[in-house]
Amino acid sequence: MPYIKLESSDGMICAVDLRIAKCFGLIRTVMQICKIPEDQNSVVPLARVNGEMLVKLLSWAEHHVDDPVATDDDEFLVGDNKPIDDDEVLVGDNNDISAWDANFLKVDQNTLFEMIRAANFLNIKGLLEAASKTMANMMEWMEE
């Protein structure tokens, strides 16, 4: 199974299954533009993502590895990028966040903001949308 190494801004190096790493749009783009072969153990530096956040993002990507890959032409995909089952929890007014994503995003505001920033940098559309909706729900709750 091919791997790629991702290096965080604080020097943490994670060897990641290529299928999981390709959940990050930035990694797909870097591999295409730089013509990085899939069988090479390349290191991709991620200057805007620290090690702790990289581990969180990889956890999200591992759960979503079989989801359809969003392209720049696609609209934002939501949560698991699949229809929500009847037994899934719906969150706030933005009821299209899956129960797994809602639980994953139960973090403090600073962590959620950093996750949004990192998801935007790495072009992780599903996470960016779910995290942004979660932040919007937090803000609505604070206004009440």
C-alpha cells in the first residue's frame, strides 16, 4: 500500500496511506503538479498545519476515505457526503451534518477555528463545510 509523508509546521512527520492523504485536495494537486509517483515515499511540507491538527484532520480523512472526492467544480459536499440515515443525529438548523461529524466537531471554539483554517488550506471541502456550519451554529447559540 503506497504511503506519503506529511510534515507539519512543527516538524511532525506522519506516514499516511495515499488513499487517506488524497482526501486533502492540496495533496492531490501537489501530486499532479509535481508529478510525484504514488510509489515514492515523498515528504510534503504543510507549513500552515501543526502536528496536533494534522492528526485530527487525518482522523477525519480516515473516516471519510471512501466518500466521493469533491472537485473544484462540485458544490460543497456535506458531512459524510451521503444521505443522512434516519438514526443519525441532526445538528441545529444545519441538519445535514452527520452524527459522526457532529461528534468529531465537538471541540472548543479555538480548535474549531483552527480546523476550519487548516481544512481551507488543505482544500478538504467536506470538513470545511461541516466545520463552518458547526461554527455558525455556535454563533447562533451565543446570540440567543
